[in-house]
Amino acid sequence: MTSPAPVVLAFLDPAFPDGRVADATQPQLLVTDLGVTRGDGVFETMLAVGGTVRKMQAHLDRLGGSAAALDLAIPDQEAWRRVIAAAVARHRSENPPADPAADELVVKLVVTRGVEGEAPTAWVQASPAGAAGRRQRETGIDVILLDRGYDSDVAERAPWLLLGAKTLSYAVNMAALRHAHKQGADDVIFLSSDGRVLEGPTSTVLLAHVEKSDDGTTVKRLITPQLDSGILAGTSQGALFAAAKAAGWELGYGPLEPRDLMDADAVWLISSVRLLAPVNRIDGKEIGTPSVQKELTAELSGLFAAIH
Amino acid sequence: MTSPAPVVLAFLDPAFPDGRVADATQPQLLVTDLGVTRGDGVFETMLAVGGTVRKMQAHLDRLGGSAAALDLAIPDQEAWRRVIAAAVARHRSENPPADPAADELVVKLVVTRGVEGEAPTAWVQASPAGAAGRRQRETGIDVILLDRGYDSDVAERAPWLLLGAKTLSYAVNMAALRHAHKQGADDVIFLSSDGRVLEGPTSTVLLAHVEKSDDGTTVKRLITPQLDSGILAGTSQGALFAAAKAAGWELGYGPLEPRDLMDADAVWLISSVRLLAPVNRIDGKEIGTPSVQKELTAELSGLFAAIH
């Protein structure tokens, strides 16, 4: 038996600028916290590599946007930065990374609405990244397409649906993943009720086309669904798009339909911890050309690894 | 300053058949519980009047249905019944009800998926019913209509959306209520994206028509949206329908559109704790005839109060 992965937990608390450190193996939340009774709160999941959190600013900005969508007052970014830095440093000092190639920490930021009538509860949690995500980066994943039930215009007309916010109410995302696992698949790509490609339950969809242009040069195009379809703005997609553009890729934004996925030279799900996971099959059908997929994955993974 | 309302908390635990009693004012949950990190769990909210829980069987059945939709293994009904009875008895013995007319306890049942790879967390929580709900039964409420984003067929074709399950992922319901409060309204009636009347964020919609038939007798008809539109099966609606039928009412089931609400002689939102709340205005427009509404509310409230 292995002992549970070590977790460093620190609550944001004005009395403790570097965080009020608490024991994650002991109860720390009230059963009346609206985070648990109503899934009423927001979160971010970040990756720290070699002790440095990737895309910190983008995550803090998105956390702020999610909180605003929920009318939730949260600590300012400077307060988060201090507690995050202290939690990561503490984890590395208490658990020196054995394998520099796997020196990855998952850093979660969570804010719940707290107990009715009281202040929000906010914490930072640092724990080792699991091996499953690293494995899927290498082997690739099989996905199924599932209807998300919303049409692609709803986000704009119904802000109370919180479609652009990363809330704690993830039961549907988890149910969709269980549905995929029962069918022998690893993950899900959601479609809108009007047939547009949206996102994964915990990731953003990317696809690539490689074409020879008339003058014989190779044009590589990286494409993602358009944001106004009610999906979460992917911090990883944003960072990779910037890096790919600098490396000469053309960029494109949806609307995308399932056949765009089927016709692509490669498809990926990208997220902050698993990073770039190549999609091998969608609904059982092989996607792209293995040799091209492998080459593009290597190039984009290299670009993505280099971002901060 | 008043002290916080007394809460009795008891976890379901095979080692404690009457529940493992815990202090609700102290932290009892791990921050890694999937109930809080993913809103991954189910719940029920019941009302105990004079120490007796109303509609216990219907609530336990619905809890079981919700858990099945989430592939969540939960304790059996006998275990719940013992812990519920003990928690209600303990609350009444520790806090003898001062006012017999307000001898109401809210009894919450909650099951979360627990920490990844471990057993679900399940508890019963008993606390005094707030005055706000009792007030709204008397004064009635103003509601607004909001788009729920789903069409009325989605529940059947996409079970992973968990539309018939009462999950802890209630962030959208809470956001819709905040949206209503900002507009000066008390509550919400959701519509499907194809314009059908669905439900309230925490209640079921009812409407009534009163007609004189050809032979001069009065026909009273009680109507609710049809269940296959992806709404939660209301335990209160079910119980009231049975009682109204026995009292000579005709019953009807949707599809309903907003104009059916506007044309009704009375509209209510019904739920287990607030009970039958008459709707005075929808999107600012007065509903029904005050005298008829008052009479029908009195009759149905009497029928509903008598159920167990």
C-alpha cells in the first residue's frame, strides 16, 4: 500500500498573508458551506512545473471572471499570488521531488460562497500531479461526442446559466465522463443541441490541418471552437495559440461541426494539467494520420511546454 | 444579536445505526470531498411538522433515483429512516419548540461522492425552518420567467445531463434566483429553449382553472408541466395532486406555455419547505383574480397541510 499523496492546504485569510496552513487530511469545511450544499463557488486548476506555476495570470484573471459571473467577492490577485507561492514552496520543501522529469504539482484555487450570510471560503491546494494524465499525453485518448443540451446562442441570451464561468457545479461534466468510461472511451467532446463542437468536460478542443500551398510551402492551421458558443475560455488554448502563431502557424476559430473533427489531420484536448492529449478515435472512428498526428503533437507539445 | 439557529448533524455510519452525531458549527468535511470540488452528490430537503417528516417515502425514493442517475451507492432507506428519526427527536429535545404554530424543522439529506476512491459521505441535518418561507406562503411572490437553455426533449436523449436528478450542482439555480432578486422579484419560473414552462429553481409550477360546466356545477382543474420535459418530479406536487383528486379536482399535465400561466385563475410554486406559495405577478403582470386566488390557495393549502 502506498500512503496518500501529500497535499498542502492553505486558506486565504487576511490574518495570514501567506495563507493559513491547515491539515488536508482533517475536516476543514462546514457541512452548511454553500460550496457543498449548492455547488456554489468557482475554481481553477493550474500546473506548477519545477516549482513555477504556468499561466498564473490567465488563471487568476479567469477566476476573477468566474467570480464576477456569480457575484462572488474574492480575494485580490496579490493575495492569491502570495498564498500560491507559499503553498508550492512548502510542498516542495516537505516533499522534495524525487524525479525531476515528473516534478509537477497540481495547484487548485477554490472559492465557495461560504455559509449563508458569512464570507466566502477560499483556499489553495497543492498536490502531486497524477500519472494518468502524463500517460494520456503519450498514448492519446479515445473520445465520444455527447449532446450538451444547450444551443450555441444561449450563453449570450441567458447569463444566469453561467456558461463562461468555471463553477463548482460540475456534476454534469462528471456524469458525461462516467458515461464515456462505461463505453470504453477516455473522454468526451460536447456538442451543442444545434450540432456545433463545444469543449471537453475539463478541456478545450483543438484541431489541425496541414496543407501544401500553391508555392509548395506547407501551411499549418490550428483551429478551436469560437468562444461565443458558450464554452469556457481555455487558458491553455490561449497560450498555445499565441506560441503557435509566433512559430508560423495560422490560427482559426469555429464554428466547427463533427465532420470538421473527422476530417482533421489531428485533434487534441488541451488542458492545464494533462496538457496536450492527442485524440486517437472519436466514436470509434480513427482520426487523422498517425504519422502526421505524431509530428504535430511533438511540435505543439514543445511549443506548449515552453510557455510560462 | 441572535445566536445562530441550532443545527443537529448526524452522519450515516454503519457503526452508528442512529447516526454519528457531529457538531455542525465545527468543520466536518475534507476539502478534497468531491461534493465540494465537483458538486458531485445528491440531496433532498424535507419538512418535519410537529416532529413528523412529511412525504418521507417520496423523498427517500427520489434520493435513490437521483443517486442511481449519478451511479452513487447510498445507504438503504431503513438506515436513512433511523438517522432521520433520531436527528429530529434530538433537535426537538434539545430545542423544545416555543411556538406550536411554527413547529417546523427543515431536514436535509445529503450524499456526496466523498474523496476520490473512498466511500460516499452521507448526512442528515435538522434545523428550524426560516420565517421567510412561511411569510411567502401568506403574502405570495413575484416571479420572472427565465430561459433554462434546454429544449423540452433533451432529458430523454441526454441522460448525462442529469435533468431528473436533484444534484448538489445548483449554481445555475442560485444564479437565476440572484438574477430575479436584482430585478425586485422573489423567484423564477424556468422556460425551455422551445418556450415550454418547466419549473422553479427549487419548486414545481402549478396552475388552476375554475369553470362553470353546462349543468351549473363548478369544475376546478389543477395543472402542472409534464414530467418528461426534463423537470424534477415534485414530491409536493405529487402529494397535492393525489389529495386534490380525492377532493374532486380534475388534474392536468402540460405541455404549458407562458400564456397558460398568464391566463390561469391562479398560479403557485410548490415545494417541501415553503409549501404552496401563490404567484402574484409574473414579469410584472398580475396573475388571476385576487379573490379566486385566495380561495383556491386556502383550499389547496388545507389539502396539502393534511398530507403525511
